[in-house]
Amino acid sequence: MKLTPEQIDRLYQFTRQHYVEWYDLQTELVDHLANSIEAQWQENSKISFEDALKVEFKKFGVFGFMTVVEERQAALGKKYNKLVWQHFKSFFTIPKIIGTAAAFGILVQLMLKFERANLIVISIFVLATLFFWIGIIKMSRKNKKEAKLSGKKWLYKDIIFGLGSFTGFISLPLQFGLRIEETAQYGIISAIIVSVTVVCLFLLGYIILKIIPSKAEEYLKETYPEYALENAN
């Protein structure tokens, strides 16, 4: 005995009612619930659809689907972090390392030659924090508009466009900048530390705000076969 299309729709509705807002997670749960309900019918064909659904939902415990959602968020968050680090490491391989080293060298010289370089660095950190937040907000709004038009939200897409684990780092530039010691001139060690920090933070920002979003369709199609089918054109 198989579920009807109407019953499948009811399962999607049921997941939404229990605070699962992402289509990919809804689909996973619907597949699980459908298979479990059909297994119940093989043992007892007289049990109603709604009763069988209640039995299966109780198996998720007092928190319902929240545990599944949290586990999936954690798994995709790790996948996203790994993707960020892959791009980050690429800036330290030929030929990108040339630009990275040049930026580092320029900053070191700036730290050593200007008496009030700390003010310049603090300004850079403040501007970086501002631009990062603006970029995240713009991406998040764009993603929400696309989700509204399509009627479907995808968890990994939400992570890419503003909800990634790495977005927490964008407060670091301001925190680091405000803690810079106000000395008249930087020594070579402090100049190197500050320059490395500046370069790394800007690389991470560029990866999060530019590189990964520009390849989002590719990453989403790799993650979700159904997304690839829906966006084949």
C-alpha cells in the first residue's frame, strides 16, 4: 500500500507546521515518514494515515524534528567551513600567493614607516567590519527574495548567503582594531602580526562575500540532486 500524492502533500504540510522551513529537510523527512507509514501498513493495513503519522512523529521525541534540523545544520555548516578553507588555502599557492605576499609586504612597510600607522589600521578594521556586514545583509536579502519567488528555501543556500558559520568572524576586525596598542611606531614583530591579520581577514571576507556566492549554483547542484533538476536550465 502506497501513499497518495495528497498524503505526500500532507506530509510536507506537517513538516512545515513543525517548524521545518527548508525544502531539502522537508523532503528528507517526508521520505522517511512515508517509508515508515508504508511499513506500518504492511503490518496493519487498518491503521489510518493520520494515526500512523502520529506514531512516527512520536519517535522523534519531545523536540520533534528540531534534533534533525540541528544535525543537518551542523553537517552543512562543516561542509561550508571546509569550502571556505579550501578557497583560503588557494591564496597561498602559485600564482595567487604572489598577490597575497605583495599585500602583506605593503602593509608591513606601512606599519613601519608611518608614525601613526595604528590609526590607519584601526580605520581599515572598522571599514572592513562595515563592508562585511553590508555584504552579508545584501546577500541575505537577495536570497530571501529568491526563496519567496520560488516558494522553496534550501538550507545550504541559506548558509552560503549569510548564515554560514564563518560569518561570525566579521566582528573580529573591529574587536582586533580597537585593541591595537596606541604606540607611536610599530616594531617589526607587531607589524608582521597586524599585517598577517589584516590580509587573512580580507581574504576570508572576499571568499565569503564574493567567491563562494559566485559559485553557489554549482555547490547547490552538487549537494542537492533535486535542486539540479529544478534548475537544469
